[in-house]
Amino acid sequence: VAPLAGWTDADVDAYIAEHGLVVNPLVYAGYPSIGCAPCTRAVAPGEDPRAGRWAGTGKTECGINT
């Protein structure tokens, strides 16, 4: 079950605003998808938001979801 899987970015932004949640400062520094330090990089303009995860490698899982 993934209750947020169908949410759009606008849905997430609205929820954050409505509930006064704090956004990780890295989001504003170009990291829209944040993982562990060695496997995350900033995303260039126009890139997919998850392009910064495991950049330069094949699709990899860090183990947290296994």
C-alpha cells in the first residue's frame, strides 16, 4: 500500500503548506529527491527529479527497502 503514490507535486506542496511542515533545505539547493550522502547529487535544470539518486550507476537499492 502506497497512499501517496498518486499524489502530484502540487498535492505535496499543498499538504506541506496546509500543515506548516518544514521542508528539508536541500530541496531548495537542487536536491528534489534526497537519499544518503554518497548516493545523492543535485539535479540539473530540466532533469528528472530522481536523476540525482545513484547517479552514474545502474539502478541500485541501498538496502533500506529490502
